Amino acid sequence: MIKQEVIKAISQNKCIKKSKPIIEQYSKEGYVLSDTSFSRSPMWMIYTLTFNKED
């Protein structure tokens, strides 16, 4: 099963700081972080986390 989380913040560092509790939560549920990507909107950095869990 694949799940994605999207984090918005002003900078890449703030995105990474916001993502740490999310990554820990998903790892406790048995998910593995399989992909990350940064993109930029006019006001935000958008950090997309993709998690995968083997069924």
C-alpha cells in the first residue's frame, strides 16, 4: 500500500523539520519511506513524502 504526505513550509529546512514526526509515525505503522521530492510554489516549498508498505 502506498501513502503520500505533503508538507508546506517557507524553506526546505523547515519542511524537513516538519517531516520528522510524520516519518516516525509511519515507520511505527510499518511503512518505509520510498521517495521524497521538493517543488516550489510562489509562496511555499512543497515536500512530498511517499511511503510504501508491503502487504
